[in-house]
Amino acid sequence: MNLIRKYFVTIVILGLINEGFSQDNKETLKLSISEAQEYALQNNRTVQTAKIDVDIATKQVKETVAIGLPQLNLAGNYQHQFVIPQLSFGEYMDKNALPDNGYLTKNDILDAYKQSAPIPLGVNNNTTFDFTLSQLIFSGEYLVGIHAVKIIKQISEKALVKTEDMTKESVAGTYYLILVLGESVKVLKESLTTIDRTYNEQVKMNEQGFNEDTDVDQIKISRSNLIRLITAIESQKDISTKLLKYQLGMDFTQPIELTDSIPGFIREGNLQYLNSPVYNVSKSIDYQIINDQVFVSSLLLKREQSKWLPSVSGFYQRHEQTNPPALNFAVKDLVGVSLNFPVFTSGQRTSRISQAKFNLDKSTINMENAGQGLILEFETALSTYQTAYRNFTTNSETIVLSKKIYEKSIIKFEEGVSSSFELSQNQSQFLTAESNYYTSVLNLLNAKAKLDRILSIN
């Protein structure tokens, strides 16, 4: 498969380098059914979307885990005060203002009192920075949440597998349809060659007067019916080929060739499904997804129950100022622990826990119901395959006989032993048998594709 992918990449690179490389000159891409399915898994748009969902789920897990890791925040604040409040301690005695003669009067003492200078309680412009480091120490809801998002990621990964399985089934169905239509056209063209020969001979005989005009007209009608049917089937094959390219995520102008054959698929299916294979429902990707959903419901119940537990977190904060005031009471370093313990919520928690229990019960019932449904789907698909095989066997015999009768009727008509009406009837019988045969082939192959998906057979 790696070689095939390298081959695809080489084609794309060559197309980008050579700007003159026209679409008409694209090399035909030969694909077996396994190669077509692998190509679809790499390029189908629905599969690509499912892969993105897995990437999103992966990031959600990392996001949830990060909640419990250390958090560092930086906050900056600039402020300007138009009026700065001041603190004054009133008057005080200035000893230097007292006279030195040793004799003090009342006035000398009063004159020695001075008004103290006011102390500003701030600054006009200041910028502060707060560095806060926080750490969640314990939270039951957080622990349950981590587990839940991991399960959700698993569900998205399994949903991708399911999308890939459905894509492979749809690619196989279209692949089979193209092969069946191609085989049908091949058989009809062989019949048309025979009819053309007979028609040309009848025209010559009519020109010489050896037969009736109605004989020529009847053969012409038979010939026209074949041409119309071939044209319709070829048109359907072209549309089916475009559908396959769409499923593969391929450009419609890219020519492709299917290399597998119908008999090989039929033999493969018979070996696998005519002996009633054993089905283990627990290995079904659908069942696994539903089982994970039940687990998520149980985690949601635990999440509600965990809300009864306290949550504990710690922090360290550093406070810096670019222009600290003269009288500064701000604390530079601060360490703390926060405890949040829910005490009373008026019954809200109890109601939420009850709802979560009910949802868990529903999920469990849905899982049991889905398990039975998946078993029924398998048994129905297996029965459909075995019925389709019986129809295929019957129609295989019928088409051989009807073709034999039709070819003999052409010989008899050319020899003048049978009428054109009898030839027309035998042709109609052959075309009906041919249609029934290829319909049974397609039904058989589609039943195989469905069982391949159910049993996860690549």
C-alpha cells in the first residue's frame, strides 16, 4: 500500500511541476478493490472530517488536563490620580526654634510649635504588576472530567473507524456495480454483433425477394432494443464511475481502470459466508461506541457525586510597583490556600445526581437493545447473502439456457425454420434472464460487502 501511495504522490508532484500537463494526458490509474478502498481512506472527504474530529478530541483532552497544571498570570495596571490624599500629624515643637538664653516664656514656647509637613498617601502616576502562580490541589470534578474527555476521544476514534468501514462498504458497492454493468454491456454487445449479422443477411435476402418486409422489420426492432439497452447501461456505468471517483475523493477527469473481476469476489464470499461465520457482537465498532457512551454516562454520574467533595487550590502572588508611594502598605509577596466546600444547595445536587442515574439507566438499556439489534442485523445480512447466492445459482443456470435457446432461434430464423416473432420472444426471454442474472450478481456482492463491514473483514 505504501508503494501505491507513493505512486499517487508522484503523479500529483509531476502535475504541479509541469504546468502544461493537460488533463487529457493523465495516466490511467489501475485500482483493485483493496487499493480503491485504501485510496478512499486517505482522500475521502467524510473520512478526512472524521480525522479532524479525532484531532479536536485530542486537543480537548490536553485542554482539560491543563486545568490541573500550574497557571501563571500577569496583570498590569496603570493609574493616574488627579488629587492625592495627604496625611498630616498636626503641630509639633521644633526645639531649634527655642531661644538659647535659658529663659523661656510662654510666647517662646508657642512660637516653637510648627505645622508638620503632610505625607502624601499615593503618587500621581503609578504602574503596578501582579504575578500570580496558582495550582489546583484537589478537585473530584476535575479528576472525573479528565477521565470523561479521554473516553470521548476514544469514541471519536471509533467513530472514525466506523466512518472508514462505511466508506469501504460504499466504495465496494460502487466498484461491484461498475464491474456488473461492464460485464452486462459486454454480453449485450456480443448479442448485438450476432443480430447485426442476421439483420444484414435479412436485408440482402429481402432485396432479392426471399423474405418478407416484416421479417426485416422485426429483426430491426430487436436490434434497436439491444442498442437502446446498451446505451442506457453504458450511461449508467459512466455515472457509477463518477460516483466511485467522488467516493474516492478523486478528480472526475482522472481516468481509472478496475482490475478485479466478479468471479473472484463470488468465490471469496462463498468461502466466507456459506458456512455461517461466528459473530461476536462485542467486537462490533457500533457496540463498542455504545458501550463507551454508557461509560461516559457513569462518569457524568460520578461528576455530579464529586460535587459533594471540597476543592482545594493554592496560589502565590508577587506585587510590584514602578513608583511606590512614601507610605506604602501594599504586600509584595503573598501565599495562600483556598478551600471551597459546598454545604447546602437546596437539593440541586441531589436532583442532578438522580437525573444522571436515570441517564445511566437509559444508556444501559440502549446498549442492550443495540446489542440485540446488531445480532439481528448480522443474521439478516447473512440470510440475505445466502438467499442471494441461491438466486445467483438459479439465474446462472437460466441465463445459460436462455442464451442457448436464443442463439439456436437465430440459426433457425436464418435457415427459415422459425419466424421472426419466435426470435423476438426468445430475445426478450434472454434479455430478461440476462437482467435477472446480473441483478442477482450485484445483490450477492452487495450482501458480501455488508457482511465484510459487519464482521470487520478488510
